[in-house]
Amino acid sequence: MEKRYFHKDGQIVWILLSVSLVRDKLGQPLYFIAQIQNISKRKQAEETIAASLTEKEILLKEVHHRVKNNLQVIDSLFRHQCRHIQEPKVIQILKECQNRVSSMALLHEQLYQAKDLARIDAAKYFQSLVATLYESYKIDGTSSTLKIDVQSTFIELEIALNCGLIINELVSNSLKYAFIKDKIGYLQIKFIEDEKHNFTLIVKDNGIGLPEDFTLEKTNSLGLKLVKSFVRQLQGTIQVNNYNGTEFIILFRV
């Protein structure tokens, strides 16, 4: 038992009181042994460490806040620049860059709001990210069906960043190229973690699919090249299925 006392000079003294019961050979109680230990220095050290951790958490929270603000400034610059450009291809490139920055800003915003500054709720982050992309490409619920099946699991910052950027690229590709006019599009995002900490990320649509001669190794698409880079950073693998639309399956473990 830990107890706090005040010394006659006004200082706080912490003591650790331990009491043990001594019994005879028959198990009958004989007497108690009490031990009193001064643990003031240990308590002072614990309080110092706790104060230091609190200070570091506040600083880390401020870092996430400032990073988010800086990324939002860059996002705003891309948005304003698009308004002064007439070429559709250039506008599209800037919008793609803007969406990448936006996905990172969203991550830092949610980390700033979270209690755990090292991990993030995957379901909350991915749902917000996809909603932002739908808004960016002006897609409403009448033209496509969206299914997000993401476990409410907490993942580390580096994993969240790479997965968020992968989802950004693949969902953007689906919204830009996959769906035919006058046909209801279907987009599914799935994220699962098993008991051995193996992760599966699936992005699937029912669009027009990829060209028959498509190979991920020889693709000229910047977005898919970035996806391959993000998968490598996760030390994972990627599989592409080109049947009744397009399906990307990313596997990795931590």
C-alpha cells in the first residue's frame, strides 16, 4: 500500500507499507510483520516522467496540427491554380495532386483529434477519405453504389499513410475511368486484419476493366506506379483481377 504523509517541515513523504502474516506449522496466525519503505524519490521520478510524456504528447499533437494546416495550404493552392488554367489535362493533373495532398492532410487531422497519437481508426479514416474523393469528382449516390467493409482496427501512422494513398489512387482511377454513362457503378473497399496481423486491402469496381494486354509491371500510369511504390513500402504484394470490372488485392503484414 502506498500512502502520502507530510513531514514536519512541510515536505511530502511517500511510503510503501507492506504487511505479512506469519503462521505456525499448523497454519494458525502468530503475528504480523510490517515493513515501511520511503519511496519519495521513486514517486518524484514517476511524476517527472509523467509530466515529460504529457509534454511530448502536447508537442506531437501540435506537430500533427501544423502538418495538417500546411498540407491544407498546399491543397488550397492547387485548387486556386486550377481556376486559372484552361487546359483540361493540366487541371486533371493538378486535381490528382490535390487529392493526394488532401488524403495526407485528412490523416493528420484525425491524428490531431485522436487520443492515441501513434495509431488511427482505419474505418473512420478510409470512410472519410473516400467521401472526400466522391465530393472531389462530384459523384453522388445515384450514379454509383459504394460499399466500404473496413474493420474498426487501429493501425500505425505509416501503414495508414500508405494504405490511404493506395486507396486514393485506385478509387480515383475507378471514378475517372471505370464507369460507363447511364450504368450504375459499383465500388467496394475492403480492409481486413486476421489474428496473425496479416492485412488484406481490396479495391474493386464493376467498370469497363483494364485492357486485355495490361500488366502491372509495364504500366505507364503514374497512379498505378505510385500504388506499386506504396505497396513496396508496406513490404506487401499486389494482385490484379480483370474480370467483371477491376479488382486490386494488396496483402501485407506487420
